[in-house]
Amino acid sequence: ATEGQSQLSKRVTTLPSPVWQTEYRQQPFLRILISDFPTS
């Protein structure tokens, strides 16, 4: 699970805003990861 979260956190940093917002809505646990990223 940790490995998957690490990969997802790396994906989030490289995804366009609309895309990571969609994944955030699909993956509630990403809320913790995204809280570390700017919401621009």
C-alpha cells in the first residue's frame, strides 16, 4: 500500500490540475497526499 501511495503522490505532482482533482475524487485517501500540494 505504501508503494502505491508513493507512486500516486508522484503522479499527482505531474498531473494537470483537472486530472489530479478527478483522481482525488476517485481516491479519497489522496486527500492526505494532496494536502501537501498547492491547490492551484
